[in-house]
Amino acid sequence: MNFSEQIIRSRGVVAEHCTQLANSPYPAVTLFFSVCDREERANVVHVSGETFDRVWNQGIVKLRSLLDKRKLKEGWLRVDWVTHVEGLNWDDLNKRLQETKRNYFRYGIAFDNALKQAFLEQELNANAMLYMGGDVENAQLNEKNFAKYATNRYGKKAVLDFSPQTPVYVFSTQGVFCDTLGACHLLAGSGLDVGRRMLPPLDTKQVSRLVETSSSYLAGQVKKTGEFFYGWHPCFDRKIRTYNTLRHVSSTYAMIEAWELTGDKTLKAAIDRSVSYFTQTLIKTYTLSGGQTAAYLTDTGDEIKLGGNAVCLLALVKYCEVTGTRDYVPLLEQLALGIVHMQDAATGRFDHVLNANDLSVKESFRIIYYDGEAAFGLMRLYGRTQDPRWLAAVEKAFEYFIANKHWKAHDHWLSYCVNELTRYKPEEKYFRFGIQNVSGYLDFVLERITTYPTLLELMMAAEQMLSRLKDMPDMQPLLQNLDSEKFYRALDYRAHYLLNGYFWPEMAMYFKNPARIVGSFFIRHHSFRVRIDDVEHYLSGFVAYRKYLLRGGS
């Protein structure tokens, strides 16, 4: 469908929902028209006036002039209308920005009360106009980025005055997005969902689509060599040039989970390239003091991380399960031996980081995630082989976890692990640990402003454990320690809230290279960063949520 057809299709939707500002000092109707060919950042024009018909007609004239100038024939069309305007000055606005988490300022900004020079929220965020990066955690005016985009948008007519007492106007909008198939999606106009399409409660079809597009994104990031393009800063399409082999493997694990669901051939080919790369290039073998051969995933900085071996177990066990291959059975044992070598036999505590040159301890502790990852990886291997060594190592680790109250970390990997452990050892102490890991965290799950995708993973693993616990009469007293209604409300809330971290086309269109990021997931407070492990955690959460829905979850 071309832009002309989209314009016709969208007019009725806009006319139905567009509201006028009555009895105000601002224009009654202001419409923003954004068009994007999917390859370059959207072009935006806007018009203000006193009646909808007149503003629409004037806007279409400006829009068609833009389309002709840019030689645009088809792509994405979005139309926004102003629903509220507030006048203040830059001193007041700067104070408001200081109180707002970076990239969470969800309003447009205009420099005059006629709204002649105005910028949508999406323009501000996609061009980092209120983002200073580094250690600045709040929104903050970036004059350099602001001036650059304003000049691109308005040319020499752009007049920017950020003096403290200069008037400035913040405004809210609602919109409609029209895709290339002609479907028009009404966009949310308030709250944290603002700017993306309004949707009914998630069902298996919708979740499957999220899994398909995000796993397809990850597949597209796997090079011919098997390495990943590690990530992107999408505001200016800048490549993230660091690398982390642990995240390489954990992202591959999520891709395998998705492939089990989708069966996509392109995804499978990308998985094979990635698996070949990390098994043949990134994993090294070592002879331990007792003569056993251990394998370790090596990482940058000449490091071996406990979590690296853990995710290798997870990825390769899952790969063996879904493909039926036994090619990696010897390597799996070597990787598990590597983990056990990092465990203190007396206490069950794991060392976290070794020097790759001699296996000496570099850091006894780095991050709580490694403990849960290691125990989960060993449990998944135990489920595959029934080798008692791996179960014994996990039980020893849990003695340490329980004694040191690791449940206070509310870690998603520990949730995964205790769910797996209780399948084989349904003991009260393990179920209690699993419940403690989530019971005091539900308010955080319900209230956290960032999408924080590992929260859904935490909840989904806990839900699987709880679903089995409910069928065990002797364990019912444990459930008194959990508000079940609140738990399931928090679980569903978090799954739906993750939609705000998805690169819908109506959002991706404002960034420099929309085609690169559409259908992926991002981290808003890191300037919409798209990194393979960011996508991985959303993906794994939604794979689990789909299974939950299939089992009859709400």
C-alpha cells in the first residue's frame, strides 16, 4: 500500500479520535505527519489551525510536497494530534527533567504558543535531544543534539533559546500508525504506553509473533563466521564495539528456545553458526591437577567466568534436546567439570572468575547471577544425563545459597535453578527458597518503571515451580507465605509492560536506521540500546509466557 492510500485510510481514524483544544491560548488542532521509507529516519511536518478539516488539508499539502521532494512512494505513515499543552519556562522544565529518568520524558516540546516550532516526544528521544549519557541518569537538555536535529527539521528558520526565563511549551499527543498492509493502529496517548499501539490482552498468537520477530532479529545479527554483531545504539546507528562471549552463548540459548517454537530454517542456520563458533573457537580445554580434562569458555580480558561455562551447558543441553545430536556429550561433561573445579568442596561456594592462562582465581565474587547460572546449568545437564555428580554439586551449592540468604537477591537465574532442582528434589527447603525469591519482590515487579526483562523470567520460572507445588498436599503451608493473587497479577502486568520495550515500527521509524532495529527489543534508559543479551532476556521471557498461556494462564 502506497502513501496515498494510507493517507486516505488514516483520515477517518484520525477524524474520529482527534480532539480539539477548546478555550485555550493554543491552536485548537495541531497535526504531525511522519513518514518513513523504513531505511532512513522519519521525516516530520506539522500544521496548526482552528478546524480539523482545514488543518488536515493543509497538512496533506505539506506532506505531499515532502513525499515528492524525498521521492518517497511507500513505507510507514504516522499521524499525531496534540491533546494538551502546558506553558512554563526553561528553568521550570530543566527542574522537571532533573526529576525524570533519562529517556522517560514522554512529552513533546514547542518553542512558541502557536506551536510553529515543535518536536514530538519520539523525535526528542530518537535524536538524544534530552540525553547526556554517561553517569547522568536523569533527562537533561543536550543542546548540541537539539540544535542539530532542529536545523535538519526547520533549516535556517530554527530559533532555539534555552535561557532560564524563556517560555517553552510541553505537549501531549495521541496518534495513528498506518502500516504497509493498510492496517491503522491507534496509539496510546497517555501513561507509560504512550506512543505505541494499543493492544488487547496478550494471547498466544501475539506472543508467538513477538518471539518470531525478535529471534529473527538475533538470527540476522549472526555473521557468517558465527560471531554476533554485538549491539547498536540506534539513535545514530552506532555499533557497540565491545564483545562478551558469555552473552554470545546465552543469546544463542534464547535463539534455540525460540527455534523449538518456530522451526524457522534461517534461525536454525544462525544457531548452527553460533554454536560452531563458540564450541570450536571460544572454548578451551585444560588438564586439572587430578588429570581430568575440563573445558572453559574464555572471554575478553583473558578471563574465565563461572557464568560462561553455565550458559554453555544451558545452550548445548538445549541444542542436544531439540536436535537429537549427541555430538556435544563429551564437551558437556568437560564444561561441568570446569564448574565443579570452581566450587569449594567444603562450603559449596563458587569462585566467579579465573585467569585463563593458569586457572588461578582472579575474583572470588563478581555478580550474583553467576551462582544461579552455574547451578541451573548443572541441573539441566543432570536432567539430561542423570549423573549424580551434577546434582550433588547443586545441592552443595544450595547449602551455601540458603545459609547466605541468596534469595534476597531475587535473581532470575536462581528462580530458574530452584524450579529445576525441585523437579528432582521436591524438598521443603528448596520450595521455601523459591518462594522467598519472589514473595518480597512483587511490588518491585509491579512498579518498576524500566522494562527490566529478567523480571518476567523470574516470575515465569517461579510460576512453573508453584504450579507443581499446588499439587503437593504436604507443601501447602508454604503457600501461605505468598500472595498468589498478587503474584499472578504481577506476572501478567510485567509481560504486558515488556511491550513498551519492543521496537514497534511506529517507534523505530524515528531512529536513524529503522530497518536494523524494527522487531527487536531495547533498553530505554540506555538510549534505546539494542544489544544481543537485551533481546535475549525479553525473548526467553516471552517463550516461557507463551507456554504459560498454552497451559491456561490468564
